Amino acid sequence: METLILTQRDVESLVTMREAISAVEEAFRLYATSKVLMPPKVYLTLEEGDFRAMPSALMGYAGVKWVNSHPKNPEKGLPTVMAVYILNDPSNGFPLAIMDATFLTSLRTGAGGGVAMKFLAKKDSKIFGFIGCGKQAIFQLLAIKELFKPEIVKAFDVSEKASKKFKEFCEKNGLECKLTQPSEVCDSDVLITSTPSTRPVVKNEWINEGTHINAIGADAPGKQELDIEILKRAKIVVDDLEQALHGGEVNVAYSMGLIKKEDIYATLGEIVAGIKKGREGNEITIFDSTGLAIQDIAVAKIAYERAVREGVGMRVKLL
């Protein structure tokens, strides 16, 4: 038997954002109804960065993603995040595919944000704000384009280069983008935060009733982007409760005893599955995204199956 090798370029050609949103939504639903296997992430923390192993099994496949986060990598000409995915046949353990998961990670995170916006944002949302204009902002925007009819994009980043690059991307996609200060960015129907901050970059007084926030940046203990008072005002939805308490947007407030487990309204899967309601009225909603292994395998499955059908990739005899 041979193993299929898929490069980043291959994966980019095999899965669209629309397909990723649909697959990730179904993965969340299956997770909420206990039809997947997903052990906790395994963290390996080193001086210059960290690694995470993310195993899962669903829809007839098992797999694991090995992903790093090294903040200083851009200085070395490398991406901050790089990842590899191994997809296995659960009946015998054979490695069906080894694929780049750097693009896959960005795509599935954007798709997860898309699912959250679908269920938690106002249906007629037209103004979208971005604090943090890096790669994930672009993927969140791609998800927005699939689900809404955005009229105005407002953005801020401490990096002028990142801000300008994001503005150019918006304009190439036919969207007006205004670069402005964080307080004005927050005056939006939907706010996306995707920074590596360890202290709040969004103040409580900047957030209006009815706003939906995708809090994407916090993915490790000590990270936070939102004023804790915002958490106290909002309906908080997490992708996974234990992961969120460990390293999501709520981790700092929880570790300080300022919010309790009971203050978390639901998981996104519970809302997708209809176990709990999504948006109700003019409330503030927050999606605390930490990233789940089931999102990875859901998208890897699409890439693998299409690659097999279309003859994409290179086959090698590993064993």
C-alpha cells in the first residue's frame, strides 16, 4: 500500500472555504452528540515556542495534526505556525496520507469562525471590524464573504505593513476597508480579534449591545484580547469547555476567579445541534475559539478524498 503526500499547494487546490464551513459545522454537531473521538491536545512547550499534537477520529478516519507556534519565526523567513497532518485508516492504522496542514489550519479556523457567525451574529450584519490583520483575519473575511453581504470593513493592527496588506486584500475582493483606531473598529456588527496579546486590546466601553465577537487570538494560558467586563456582559460560547478554560479567551478571567464554568453558556456544537439556542435578541455574543482537532480532520478528509478522485499528490511507499 502507498501513502499519499499532499503539499500546501495541493491542499489549497482541494478545499474551498464554503466546503470547509459545511464540514466543520457537521463536525461540531457530531462532537456535541458524542459521535467523534477527540482526546485533549498535548502541549510541548520549549523556550522559543511550542508544539501541539491534536488527535481525533470521525467519519471513518483517524488522524493527528502536529503543529507549532514560534512567534519569532517571521524574522527567520518562516511562518509563525506550521503544521503536518497524518490521516489514517482506523481499521488497520495504515497512514493513508501525509499532508501540509499549515493552510489547512488557517482554513479550518476561518471556517470555525464562520460557523460561529452563522449561529451567533445578526443575520443582517453588514459592518465587520478586525483587530489584528494577519493571516487569520484574511480567512475570517473569506468566511464572512460566504455567509454575509459585508458593506464596510474596519481594521486595526499595530503593524502598519499588516494593516495595509489586509486593506489591499479587502479591496481586491471588492470590499471597502477603513484603517482606523480600535475604538472605532469595535463599533461594528461583528468584531474579529486575532492577536497574540496577553492583555486586553478591546475595552468594555467600546462594545455595543448586539455585537458578536469572534475571539480567535487567545490559544494558550495567559493570552487575552477582551476586557473581562465584556465577558461578564456577554453570552459566551466556546468550541470546547476545557480547552477554553485552559487557554482560550476566558482562561485569564477563569484563573482569577472572575468567571465560573457556569458562566459559559454553551459549546458551539450544542448550538449547531439545536441543544441550546444561538443568538436571542440584541445580546452581546462571544465565540471563544481555541481550535479543535475535529475541525482539522473534517477538512483533511475533504482534501484526501478529492485528491484520490482527481489524482492529485504523490504516492510513496513508506512501509
